[in-house]
Amino acid sequence: MKDVTHCSGCHDDFYNHGGGCTPGPCWSLKSARVVSRKRVHINQRPPWDQKAERLPNCYHAPQYVFVEPHRTR
């Protein structure tokens, strides 16, 4: 992955816009791959029926875990 189009909402997207001590892209950007994953809130009980999203494999957000698309619990 060479651009930040899928990074919006990621906790580390902050670095893609010159934030932090070191300006420049997030350190995971070069090796990131876009994959399908389900966004599951940490308080959500199974079954996890939401649709999978196309996100970078390094994507993370506070209060959420990201699981494989086939997982329901």
C-alpha cells in the first residue's frame, strides 16, 4: 500500500499528516496490505453479523478489535 486512502480513522493516521515528533507517513504504510476485516467493538457480544470492511492489515482504533470476515464470535 503506497497511499493513505484507507487509513482514515486509524489511530496512527495522525502520523500521515505530519503529527508527532517525526513528520512523514506512518511507519506501517510501506508494508501494509488492504484486507477484509470486521470491526468489532470491545463491548459487542456475539454474534458479529456486521459486514467486513476493506482496511489495511495494520489498522487499529481505540475500543475496537478487527477479526477475519468469517468470524461470528
